[in-house]
Amino acid sequence: MLSRSLRRAVLDTRWSLPPPYLLPWTANLTTTSQPTTSSTIPPASISRSEPSTADQSTPSSPPASSSPNPAASQPTSPNAPRNVTPPSPLSPSIRTLLPLLLAQRQIYIKSHIHARPYLLTQGDTLRLPFLMPGVQPGDILRLDRASLIGSRDFTLRAPGLERRGKSATAGTIRGRVSYLDSRLFVCRAVVMGTESEPMRVMEKTKRRQRHTRHVKSKHRYTVLKIKELRVKSVEEIESVKQD
């Protein structure tokens, strides 16, 4: 009798479940997989056979002319001459006084190399306080920055070269020096070679330490020789300007 009731209870699908609060907490989690349907239908293609109302309302544009543009068809060559600004004309004072300086027997120049002034004459040997990069012995350099050119009787200074304050070197500060026109003179120097100073050994120590550190230094310098120094004439300056 008892076995029949148990079998009937198992086979009966209408057996009532206990209330939810008596079930374990894992029973609240659903394990049923819900399929997700994503719309993979592509959007309806627009029919091209039916003309749009906007195309019917707008008039057709006239065909463009097939004649090529001569300005656009010409290729621009990389070696084409550019618009170069003409040099400024010489002032009347320079036209008058430059022949007087040209007639002098010997002249000197105050040239500036890397913002350092050097008083030079033709034939002088100049040892720069640094090693000039990118030069080899025998190279000829054009020194085109000068603040004054003079002789025993005349001196041609750059305009606006004035000392400011009580310092004697205020006029040589970088940015405050104005240079002469490079067309007025020719100054060329030949690279003679390089010189190196003797090896220097300097001892560096610290307080309450027995260790002494030795620092070795051996600097190299570039040697130049002034090959040509002269003042151009007015006719030579104007002929170069015309060319």
C-alpha cells in the first residue's frame, strides 16, 4: 500500500511544490537559457530605377569645357628662379667716403666669429678659442660679419653701434651689435690646421676624504690665416648688383 502511494506521488506531475521560502537559495537562480535573436536582415536596398524628385526638379548642369588650363598644365621646376629682393642702394655718404678708405695703404677689420670680435689685418694668423667643426686644412672661409673697417686716417663703423651703460663690452653683447654691409669688403681666411694644448691634469678633492680625483683635459683649436682683406669700390659693388 505504501509503495503504491510513493509510485503514484513520483509519477504524478501535478504534485505541488513547497513554498519558495522553504527552498534553498540556489533555487532562485534560473538555469534556463533564453535565446537572443539579433536582426541580421540588411536594410532594404534603394531602388535605382526610380528617379528621385530632387533630380527631376534641378536642371542639368552644362558640361565643363575640355580645354586645359595653361597655367595649371605647366609643371613647376625645382630650379626655377625665385623672387629675390634687390639689395638696398648705397647711401650718399658711403659713395663719397668709400673711395677715401679704398685709397689707404693698409686697412684693418673688426670681424665677428661666433659673436666674438677679432681685430685683424691681412697676413695675420688667428687661433680660434674653439675647434671649428666641418672644416679641413686648406679650406677658404669668407668672413662677412664685421662691425668696423678702418685705417690710420678713416674708420667706417656700422650704424647703431653704441655702448650702453658703464661696461666697456656692452656694445659687443650678442644681439646688440649691428654689422656692416657685406658688399663693402672682402675678407677671406684659409684654414691652416688645428693646434692642441699640453695635457692638463687637475686634482679635485673633497673635505674629510682621502680620495683624489684627477681630471685630464686637452683642448684643440682651429688656426686661420687672413689671406685677403680689401675694400670694394663703388663701381664693383654696383656691377655685382646689376649681374
